[in-house]
Amino acid sequence: MLASILAIALASPASLAPPGPIPRASVAPQVTEPDVIELLIQRGTPAPFVDTTGTQYTYAGPHGQVRSTPDGGWLATMRVERQSPVASTYIVVGQRGDALDGPVEVFLIPDPEVNQQLTIYGAASGADGRIGWIEWSEATGFLPLALHLDDQRLLSRFDDIAGAPGWRWNQFNGVTLTENGGIFVSGVGLEPTIGNAQPTVANVGTGEMLLNGFDFVPGLSRRIAQIQSFRPSTDGLRWGAVVQTRATSQEAVIVDGELLELAPGFKALEGEPLPPSVAARIGEGTWLRFLSCHVNRGGDVVIEAQATAGGVFQALTLFNGSIACLGGECREVVQLTNDGALLTSRDGEFFGQASLITSAELVDADRDGVADPGYSDVNFLQPPSASASGAPIYFFSLFKEPDGTNRGGLFRTRSTNAGSTVCTAVPNSTGRRGSMMAVGSPVAVDSDLTLEVFGLPRNARGYALFSRALGTPFTPQGSEGTLCLGGAIGRLQTQLFLTGESGTAGIELDLNGLPQPTGSVAAIAGDTWYAQAWHRDLGLSGPTSNFTDAIEVAFD
């Protein structure tokens, strides 16, 4: 019944000291100029699937959310159909991260005979060339009752839950594969005493049960009633969940098996008071709800939540306990990257440090790299998905063709990162290294480039450095970081930045006047420039400084 997978697959240290108190600072802008988005799949067009009768199928629509893979590729479960005789089935399509310029491929065909005996429940997940998916078939009463890895059934209903003696699986609701062989499964388990059904999350790759309805919420005398959200990091070593307690029906955030504290003594628990960093922005109040929890392998935690302060309802997104977005500043979290960049969306636009894009009307329908005129009304149909590097971003959307026809399709943003990292930073006081991206156009005459820095301490001041050469990395006197630039190094002191509560900032560049010790110099086609940012920090022995990664930008 199952078909095989077809494809997965600074001239001196002294010169670095700031010239007295930094006189002014700018908070990072959230939006850059829009870029083109690619139309990958369009409803009603031929799908890469021909059944055993030789009939070509067309795309009918998505079945579950598109999901990025750790390598920057993607998977989507799609319903495909034929007109005569009428029939439909589900297939998994996508692209590998190293083949994004190629065609959309078929990765999995659960039911090549198209007899509705076997279909896919929800979204498939991929990592390391494997696909995890949940069976929804006539044999199981069209309930999600079996888990598959590639074309092999891995678990069935009533199988034992590894690492939990006496527990058995009753239903599978979701699966996420991670880079290190993790297979995280959420569903319903049967507890061993009287066989009651309980919400359950387990890593069947390692044989470890992580959460279940018999567990107490860590630090509380209340058991878990529901597991409302669960997300592991891409390496599978960390995870975050939103749960609801029994009896009191309070929502709480659990990270790596512990009730999350947003500040010492301030729990991420419904009804608890807001931590000082939040109260300073919106006033004293309490938590109303927690909607999601995102973690990355670097230790960052992002929470979407709702609170009341002074009798006023507030929707907010927290980054490591501080407000990153408030109210309508962002609609939903798309991704927390492994480098600590937060990517969000609002009203058809993406915001963040990692692939800033608007989805309005700049559509490349034939994937030739050029926007095709006449497309409009591109709006999210489902939540977007992005890889752990932040780009590209994938999303299903409704849109209008040039003739006014309404369609649905799968889109991909193009990466707007015009630079590449050439020297990595030393971790700063956050425990992470400061990162830098050059977002925008590498065409010198466009003068459309913004340096985005992230992973920095909160409310840190700093400035960008520029050179046409790399040097031997060294630690300047009075700093704890590594300077990677060499040759003549210029400081952009006319555009000093302040990271704010999120530890991020943006520096809009004038490519007609990049700083050098002898004056400003224009970037021209054929030039290669190197950039790095210096910033203040607080070390164990007191005030100090550090540097971000260094990047290279080759101008066209």
C-alpha cells in the first residue's frame, strides 16, 4: 500500500574606546523594503503525481500547515484530485534545502491506488532526510491511530509507550522530527491503573515520556489537564509547552520540565503577577492566558501571552521575559531562530531580523526571479513557517491573479540576507554570541542595506565598524570580545544603536558614505566590505565591551 519515498530527502585597541558618553541611540526599525515572493504551488495546476491508471492529478489544497525542515527546505501535505473519474488522495511534496531552485518534488505517496484506504492526518515533519507522519485510514475508523517514519509503520494504537512502564498509546495527534534523531509525538496515552485516557507527549526516538495527564505541574500541587502547545528545539535537547491544570484550569508554561520563571519569584502561571520588566511597560497586573512557547537551542524562550493591567486587556509577546511585541505590533510568532532572532507576522507582513518581507503584490509566479505584475490581495491562509535560520519563510495564501481570479497557493519568501558570516563572536553576558545580518540589496547603487544585530544584551549601546580587509582576530584592551576586522577600520558613530529589551537593533546604511579613518567612502560594484558591531556589555568584573560576528558583503 505504501510507496517508497521518491525524494527527501580599528587601527589600535585604544581607538576602539567610545569617545565619552554615547550621545544618542536609535531603536531598531522593524521593517525593510519588500522583496519578491515565489509562487511554488497553485491550486488547480498539475501536481507531480500520476496514479496507477496514468492519470495526472491537480493540486486541490493544503492538508495541514506547511512545515520547514532544519536544512531550509519544506514539506507540505497536499490534497490532489482528478476529474474523471472523480477521485482524490493526499501526497507529501516539498524541496530539500540544497535544491530550492529546482522543481517541487513528491516525497511520499501513502495511497498510490487512490482508494481512500490510507491518508495522512495533519502535517508531516521532516529532518535529516526522514519524514514522520500520522496515519488516518479506513482500517482505523479514520482516526489518527498510527505513526509512520518514512514508509514504515513505527507505532500503532495500544503499543507501549517507551520509558513509561504500563502506559500505552491510544491516539497520535502530532509529530515533530529533530536533527539529532528525536521523534516527538503528542497524543493520548492510556495510563496503567484503570486505563484512563490522558494527554501525552513523548520522545519515541529516545524512549522518554515528557508530559502526561498524571503529572503534576512542576512546583504546583495540581495535575496537568491539557497539553495545549508543545514545541522542541531543532536539536531536540530543549522543549517548551503550555499546559492547563486540573480543577483550577490555570494555564502555565513549562520549559525543559520546569515551571518557567520570567523573573525571580514571578511564575509563568495564569493569575500570577506580571514580572517587573513587563509591569514597567504596561503597569501592574496579572496573566490571563498563555498561547504558545517557543525555544531554541541557544536557551532563548519566546511566549505569546495575554494579560490584564490596570483593567486593560493586553496581548503581548515576551522574549526572555521582556516585551518584544505589544498589542498590534505583531500578530503571531513565525520562528525563533537558533541565533536568537525573533520573526513575527502582522497583516501580511513579516517582521524581524531574519528575512524581512512583505507579501503584498510582488509575486514571482513563474519563478524566474522577477516580479510578475497584476497579482494582489496576498493574505495568509494558514500560519507561516520558517526554518531555524529564519529564512526562507513558507506560507499558504489566498491571492488574485491578474485577470481577477481568486486562487490559493503556497508561497516562499526570498532570503534578503546580503552578507555572510566570516568570523564568529565570543559569547557576551547573555551567554550567546552577538550576530549580524546585512538585510537588503547587495547592489551598491541601490543603497538599500540595513545591518541587523541580535543576540546582544538588553539596552546595550554600540556602533558598527567597517573595513575592506579582515585581520587576525584579537581581543582589544578593555574588551572581552574579538575584533575580526583589519586594515583601515571606520566607526559609524553617526548612527549609534540601542538594542532595547529584545537585544536587537538595526542600522540603515548610506552606501555612498561608509566610514573610514580618512573620511567617508562610497561602496561600488566589485567592492567587498567587512562589517562588525562593537557594543557595551557588563562582565563579571564590571563594565566592558564585546563584538558581534563579522560579516562580508560583496557588492554588485
